[in-house]
Amino acid sequence: MLKKIALLIILSLFLSPAFASTSLDSVTTAGSGTISEGLTYNGSPVEAPKAGEGKFGWNVGYTFSKQTQSATSSSPEITDNTSDFTAGVSYKNGWEVGGGLSYSTTPAESLHSFGPNLFAGYLFELHTSEPNDQPKTPDASPKPTPQKSSKGFQPSIEVKAGFSSTTYTEDLSATTARTGAKKVAVGTRKTSEGITQTAFSPEVIASLLEWVSVRATYTHYKYNKDVKAFLALLDSPRAVQIGAANFGSTLSGFPSSTFELGATFYFLDVWNFTPSYTWSKYASDGSTGNSLKLALNREIGDHWSVGLGFEHDKSNGSLQNLGILSLDYDF
């Protein structure tokens, strides 16, 4: 914990330019055979946009994940270290649009991935039937006006849609940890194998009450090749657990669809509680899995936020429990 705080303070000295409002977020996830550390840097201009103008934002992130698969009668213990890099930009003015790039590499599997992502959304600010100060006339009744609490709460519904295309490439000239042999026979002309995953994900976020917001996301995946054949080239299907978010959604390899339902409850001004449930169906064998995640967060002062969480994943008879520690600093 102290190391995470010291790291965030040191990075803040280098990553906080005077012309930008920024935050640095750290998430550590650990469980049996699994550990990851992710850092995300978010930024936006300090000056508030003028009336009618939009607001730009940007982010860069890095996640290191270590996955260990226990030895079996047919395979030795396998450890995969994955580095995941992300970067993105966005623009918001009623409508919000953005996009980015992601790149990951797992050297022990001779595996890497790369691809773009795009999203667009719109925030609908809801109105109440309470009248404003306009005078009533026979031809004009009072118009509804947005209602905000003393803390600035505005009821709203946000609709988003995201698209991504990621190509995973496996180096077939490397050796496999399971047998020590080449992944393809010597002399084979084909030296790599790839599979492209495309995903479309509509999302709805409803904030109708000041003390709670609800989020629902559905993601549909497509692949240009047989998923089961590609996963057979890997020493461990856990190598495709890129990003370390909701491990259960990729516990058995690539999903064909996922559905996530989550909520955030706000209380006592500085606390929030976020439960979420994810259901997944896998493209390799049609099996299903699910993930339950609980997180409790507290704001500390004007800049810090700390959170503790727990995640329980179940897939194909496999169980995984994870502990989560998050630490955020707003400059």
C-alpha cells in the first residue's frame, strides 16, 4: 500500500502539467496463480469550455499481468507474463466520441495483439415537470427545466456504443512449454498464425436518483477463424486474459458474447459501493461462465480515493477468487 502511494506521488510530479487537469489511477489484482498491476493516466484541459464548446480528454495506460497454470499429468507448470499498453482520446459536447489503440505482448507464448477501438455516446439530461419562472399565457405553458440538487446532481441517461478490432498473432517458430518442441514442424513455410476479434458493445447508464446509478452492457464478438484451433496453439488459454478486468469473461479463452449489469451506490458523501455481475459465453466450446465483482471506495480529502474489492469467477468448472486494491489521485 505504501509503495503504491509513493509511486503515485512520484509520477504526479512528472505527469501533471500546469495546463491540464489530470488523474492517476492504480489497480492491483491478486489471486491464486494471478497477479496484475495497472496504471492509467487521464487528462483534460484545466479551463472549462465556453458555452457551446466541447471538452477534450485523453488517457494512457499500462497493465502487467502474471498468470500461472498449475502442472498437470500432461503439462508442466506454465507462467505467462503479459504487458498491455493502451492510449485514447475523446471529445464531449452533449455527444461524446473517442477512440484509441491497444497493444499487448506475452513473450512466453510468443503472442502479441494490436488493434483500434472507437466509441460514441450521448447524454440525455432529464427534465422535471416543475415550472420555471416564465409567465403563463394562454398559448404557452411553463416549460420543464432540468432539476439539480444542492450538490449539482442532474438526472440523466447516457447511451453509448463501442467497436473494437483486435488481431492476436502467434509466432509458430517458437517452442511450446508443454513439450519443448516447435509449434510447427521444421521446414513449414508458415511462421505465424493470427486471429482477428471484432466486438460491438452497446451500453446504457441510468442516473435517475442522486444515490445510485445503474449500468448495462452487452458485447457481441466475432472471429475470422476457428477459435478452438487458435487456442490449441497456446500453452495456456489464460494468455488471452488481457487487461485483467473481469477475468471471468475470458477464463476459458475468447468469449462469443458477454452481458454485464452493474450499479454504483453513493452514501455519506465520500463512500460508494459498486457491485457488478458478468455473464459470458465462450466461442471455443459454447460453455458459459460468470463473474461477480464487489468494490467499496472512499474519497480521502480533495485528491485521494482508495478502494477494496473482491471478484469471484466461475467457468467450465474452474473457480477463481481475486482481491482488488485501487488507489486514485486527482491532481
